[in-house]
Amino acid sequence: MTIKPIKNKKDYQEALKRLEVIFDSKKNCPEGDELEILGILIEKYEDEHFPVGFPDPIEAIKFRMEQMGYTQTDLAKVVGLKSRASEILNKKRKLSLDMIRLLHDNFNIPTEVLIQAY
């Protein structure tokens, strides 16, 4: 087992290739330990070089509605009026602090996502 830091794209590609080879290794054996450590190194490199930001707040609402099988009427029950729900989904109305709280509580969308500018 030769493990080294992932410093560049070449190291990253080599680490991914090695990960594929040892992917099905059992825990508590040398290859299993290597797999665990290599996974941590790859994750750290990806977090630094390929950061994933938060989704657009309105897209997050639409996505959660789809996941939960909710309609615009269900959103209206949370934000007050069907016309308000339409304005929100069409980005014609900004989310207020109260709406953000309600959406967080009812749709379980992280507030960090909902407070972003759009």
C-alpha cells in the first residue's frame, strides 16, 4: 500500500484508477484500509477542486415539491395564496423571512438554500 497526497490532476486520476481496482475490498484488511484512506483523500481533493454550491432557491422548492408530489396548491397552503405561490415559482416575488421559515418547516428545505439571492 503506497498512499500519497493528491496534489494535481494526474495524482487524482491515478487515485481514481486505484480506487476502482480495490473498490470491493473487505474491511480490516490492507486493501480495505487503503480503500478507506484513498476515499478520504479523493473526497478532500474533490471538495477543494470541484466545489458544489447550493441550488437556486426556487429550483430547490420545485424539486422538493416534485419529490413530495406537491402541487402549486400545496405551496399556496404554506405561503398563503395561490397567486403568491405562482409569483414565487415564476420568480416575480422574492421570498420573505416568514416564507423562508414556513418553507423550511413544511418542506424541510435548508434555510441556507432558501436565503440565497436569485
